[in-house]
Amino acid sequence: MSNLLEGKLALIMGIANRWSLAYAIAQAFSREGAELVLTYLGERQKASIEDLSQGMRVVATLPCDVSKAEELDALAASLRALGRPLDAVIHSLAFANREDLGRPFIETGRDGFLLAQEISAYSLVAVARATAPLMTAGGSLTTLTYIGSTRVVPNYNVMGVAKASLEATARYLASDLGPSKIRVNAISAGPVKTASARAVKDFSTILDVVSSRSPLRRNTDPAEVADAAVFLASDLGRGVTGNVLFVDAGMQVMGL
């Protein structure tokens, strides 16, 4: 690849540590010439992200709790103050109570259900509303999902339902934002050892199943997900919107 994102400004939300898919995407975007704005949740995470982003083309590191409208407004104002259009947004945000990922789905409480929906699905709407006006030349909004949105994955539970909502949200946003030349897509990544994935009970079993049954007979490399995100944000993906792009070693085609 050669500077596929040269001259573009990208907002990347959801880096937690060096195993995050958002971190791999930030590395790939920087490699391809994009300048980055990274968000963090709380002062403690700020120092971690600043350390992780050393060597990347980072122009700003900004606070944002997507459950708070005032922080999204402040994020939009900070982006506007940069004085240039925003070209791409990566939404890699999800959360559910750990106990809701380790007990039968039928036992999910109202509060846990609504929390998973707010952070994992509704936040895409809130982020799009805050950032779309800054994409004055069009752009790309990409979120991260998982096959548990359409198939029952043991112990994924309330997060699977939230991912189903997220994918539907992406389609409706693609319709709303298309006239503004803003494309909205989701990448359905195979299981990766991220901090959030480790909250899923018996996650190692899922990895074992994928490595033995997927067509490529291996698990997903975060760098593969990152390169797919580069494609969607670049001019190569200019005709792609409203899609779920699977980067999962082919596991989505398997029945058993």
C-alpha cells in the first residue's frame, strides 16, 4: 500500500490498549498517511493512549464519554477548531456488564440490556450526529461488529443483541448520510484477544473453534481488520456503503 489516506483527517474512538482493534486501525491509518485525532475515556486512559500513539501522525488527543451529550458536543467543537474537514471516523466502542456475558441471556436485566444498547449501538448515532457536519467534503464512518449479531455465540448474549442493533443502525445512517457523500459501514471481525473479548466467558474456546473450522484454518489478525478499515476510508471504497464487511478467516460461511 502507498499513502492511501494521504491528506485525510481521521477520528479514531475506542483504543483501550495495544491489543485493541482501534489501535491496529490507528497504526494502519498513520502508515497510509492519515493524520489522527484519538479519544480517551478519563484522565487515566489519556496517558496510556498518548504513550501508545508515539510515532503515529496524531494531531490531537481528546476526551470523550459517548454516554454524555456535552462531551460529544465538546469533541465536535475541538474538531471544528482544527480548521479542516474531517474525512473518516472509526467507532470501535462497545460495553456490557460482565455478569450479562456469563449467565443465560434470559436473565439479562433491564438496566444491563439498556446499557449495552446505549454504549454499543446508540453511540454510533450520537457520534454520527456530532461528526457528520464536519465531513464537509464527504467521508467514511466505520464501526466494528461481530457475527454474534446474527448467530447465537455462547456467552455473547446481550452483546450479540446490541451488535444486531448496531448493524441496523449503520444501514439507516448510510441512508441518511448518503446524500452528503458520507459512507457508513461495519467490519465484522473474527474473534481477537481484545480486552472486551476477554470478558466473554470461555472465549478461548471460541478461538479454538474458529482456528479449526474456518476456511483459512486460523484466527483473525488485527492487522487484517485494520487494512479493511483503510480500504473503507480510502477512495478505493468510494462506492461501498451500508455494508457489513467480514474479516474473519471466512468463518461466516460455515454452518457447523
